Amino acid sequence: MTVPHVILSGIVGSTAYGLAHEGSDIDRLGVFAVPTAELHGLHRPKESHVSTRPDRTLHEAAKWCRLALGGNPTAMELVWLPDELYEVRTPFGDELIGIRSSLLSASRVRAAYLGYATQQFRRLEAKAAGPVTEEVRRRTAKHARHLKRLCAQGLELYAAGRLTIRLENPQEYRDFGERVADDPAVALPMLRAHERAFDETASVLPERPDEAAAEDWLRRLRAHLHADVTNGN
């Protein structure tokens, strides 16, 4: 899959968290920009490109901004990666990293991270309700790891305004996954504890994100690509 005007892209997922094992897929996430002239046509350009082998998701710049402003955990990962995990990093990508904190808000971070964590809990509950095979056990452990990670990363972002992608103690998350695979009831107290922690923690984030920062960045990107075409580049 060749997508023009990729402005920021990197390795995300289990590799970035430090949870990858032998045989794990390498997930990539990125942002691309549709040529400005294509935005004026009858049909809207495609906003996302998803491929497998390699596993890569690219969101158009405006869509990525909407996701980030909504607190989407997957989108937010991209602008908090360790430097060595970026594979494409343009000046506009650097600018996007530079405004990452402006895109955050307390209510949306809380809702998004706890919402995604709850989805993981529902998935492991559903897996546990059926016959317990080795595959079910593996999937249950995976959902549990993601549940714990989302809770921990979301609370850090909410409380401190920063997101640490590389987990400090990956083994702790693996062990938690195995305990939940043995007894799914272990997961609920952890989720409830983090819900209480959000309730009891004062957030450093504003109540609303700074949409103007994203709007300014996006308009300058559109103007830059329009100028490239006008100048024959």
C-alpha cells in the first residue's frame, strides 16, 4: 500500500509497550494528508487506509485530529512514541507532536480510556463465558493486558498530562493477563479501582481541548500542499 504525503508514522501496539513476544505482529500507525485540491471535488477522499502484512493504519490528517481531540487512545499513541519508534517524521509531523498536549481534555481522556478499558473487560468476559480452550485463554490474557494498560496509561495522562508508551514493568502486565486467564473475576476489581482513582484524582488537563491549535496546524498543512501544486512541485 503506497499512500502519498505521509507526515508522521511509527511502530505502535505491543512492540511499543514492551509486551511483544516472538511471533507478535508489528503494528504501524501514521498520519497522511490528502492533496488539498482533492478536497474540492464531488467525492470525499478516503480518510483511512488499512493494510495487513504489514499491519498498518494511516489516518488522513483531519480524521486523526478529530480522533485525538476525542481522546482516542490509539490515535494519541502516535504523538507520544519514543523517538526510535518513528519511521517517518516530517516537519509537520514534528509540529503535530509539539501540540499534542493542546489536544487533551480531562473529560474526554477519562471517557475514552475508561471506555476502551471497559470494552476489553467485556471482551474477556465474553471469552470466559464459553468453552475454555487454549486459544480462548490466550485471548482472555491479551484483553486483560490491554485492560490494565489502558487504565494505567489513561490515569497517567489524566493526572499528569503525559503518556508513557513503554511500560515500566511489562512482566507485571503479562502476569496480570495470566491471572485473569485463570480467573476472569480478577479483572473487575482492577477496573473498579481505576474508576475510583479517576474520581479521586485532580486532573492537570483542561475541561476542553484546544481545537484552535489543531485547526491552525491543519490549515497550514492544507496551504502548504496547495502551494506545492501551484508551484508545480
